[in-house]
Amino acid sequence: MPLPSLKDQFAALIAAPSVSCTQPDLDQSNRAVIDQLASWLGDLGFSCEIQEITPGKFNLLASFGSGPGGLVLAGHSDTVPYDPQLWKTDPLKLSEVGDRWVGLGVCDMKGFFPLIIEAVRPLLDQPFKQPLLILATCDEESSMSGARALAEAGRPLGRAAVIGEPTGLKPIRMHKGVMMERVDILGRSGHSSDPSLGHSAMDAMHEVMGALMDLRKQWQREYNNAQFSVPQPTMNFGCIHGGDNPNRICGQCALEFDLRPLPGMDPQVLRAAIRSKLAPLAEQHQVKIDYAPLFPEVPPFEQRADAELVQLAERLTGHVAEAVAFGTEAPYLQRLGCETLVLGPGDIACAHQPGEYLELSRLEPTVRLLRELIQHYCLDSAIVR
């Protein structure tokens, strides 16, 4: 069966929902995306290995050629949750709006995989001196369990790895860490007509959020790195759940937030500072406060400026490698011995937003860039460095 067109590949992947979320009622399997990619790549002659990471969550590692070294082109197969009522188009249908393709995951980052396929197809009749590996992971938008499992397995992948997250086709060699945290408050419910009948978890959470905001201001005064477009650490209150009715004192409240530390900020020190703020608030409001990470933290990432991959990407793109505030799977691929870079066609400004898009003008330059990277690492060079 002939491979679908580039546009039809985009459409098929976007039509396969694969939300990754900390809320179980929103979380979905990514199996349909992985199976579709494996089918296309298998038809092209790739050897495809599907790994179940947790129930319903899968990684795909597809390889063409064999031997040590080679190039890894990597991305995640999941998306964030979405609000259909805020979209002007169907988020699970690829739409062409002016000079853009619009759809959930078109930029962040299912769309990277059809562009890889488009880049490699004309090269497959040539002898590969080093292998090309295409990696699709699960749960990057929540736990990063797919990349973590890969790193923990310790299996060497390749000499260089490029992750196609949205960077506007500018190479990224440094990013902040990511900490996703949760505060649970257990109070005592009661009739709202008499506050003495209970201990409000929501009142306590109000104070907790104030304390966290104070810490945020303190850390933003103390830490600054001008290499980042957002030079301070950030803290975002992402979701809150509490109570059940206006006439009941709130007995339970939960807050989930993320913290983006700069390189040099120790997550354990940050958590100790948070705990020191929470303990007196629990006593003051006569509630129980539990604080813990939702997932292990994602480390900050930095690839040396003089690395072969960095210098090659700078030459091919015409841009000096930069730093970004968002986190990626780069630290885990780097741990497996790959020189690692983040470089993809989308724009981070529209990621996680209604109307997520990819500029059509980015398609051809991305295909050309990926083809040049494959040529360099897989066809031209048999040297393992």
C-alpha cells in the first residue's frame, strides 16, 4: 500500500487522540499513534520495536541500518488536554487556515514524524553507514515515563539525537528543569452557617498559595540567567480542585503546580523551602497538609557549545544555539550517550493553546534540514566519535 501524502499523514496522527494528563479522567492511551507510525515506517523497511511502558502507554523505536553510532530523531506521541469550545476548528481534524495547518499536536509535536518520513524516503535506496533511529515516546506532557524508561534501561541509542519540539527551527542546547508538584489539604467539613463547625481546606489553600507566591518572588530575586528568554525561575499554578457545595465548609482541596528551576537550583533545596512554609500553615488552620512531587523532576539540560551536533546545526540553520524556558526529554537522551539538541519547526507560543498551528512555510525547510542531518550522520560518515 502506498504511503499517504505528507498532509494525510499529519491528518491521521492528529485524528488519533493521545492526551497525556495528570487527571485520570482526561488521560488517554497513545497506542493508535504508535501503531500508525509503526505501520508507515515498517512499510518503508524500518525495523519497529513497540515497548509498553505502563498499561496503555507505548514507546516506538524504529531503526533503519545497523551498527554503533548514527542519528536519533525523536519526539513524543502525546498531546496536552484541550478545550474544544475554545477552538475555532475541530482540534482533532487537520484544517488549513490561510498559510497554516491547524490541529492538536500539529506543532507540539506529532507533526514532526511525517516530516522525518518525508525527509528520509528519497534516501532509503542508499547504503546507510550508520543507522537512523526514529523514537516516539509516551507521556512527555505529564510524567515523561517513556523517556525515563528508556534512560533507565541504559541501552545506547546513537551518536547524536535531535528532538523536534517547537523551536522555530532554531537550535536549542540548554533548557530549564521541570518540577510538577502537588499540595493536598485535608480539613473538616461542616455546615457553612457556622465556621466553628469545621476547618476549611480552601481557606488554608488560599494561604498556601500566598506562601508559594512569596517564595516565587524570593527565588526570582535571587536567581537570574540572561541566556534564557525568561531569565528567572517560574512557578505556575496549573489546576486546583476543592469542595463540593457552597453551603458546606470545604473539607478537601488540592493544588497542582509546576516550578521551572534554572541550572544550579537544587530541587531538594527548593522542596525543603516549600515544606518550611507549609508546616506552620497546617497548624494555624488545623488541617493536614501533604506535599509531594507528582513525578520525579526533569533535570535542566545543557549540551556543550563546541559539540559536533551543535556546530553542525548552527551551520545548517544559520542560527546560534540558544536556551529556552520549557523542558524536554533531552536530559534522558543525553544520559544515553547522545550529543543532544532540541530543534523543530513549530512555535512554542502556540503550543498548549487553542488553534495550535504550524506555518506551511516551515515544512520544506524542515524536510531539507532533516535530510542534511541524516546525510551527515548516516550516509556520509562511518566514524563513531
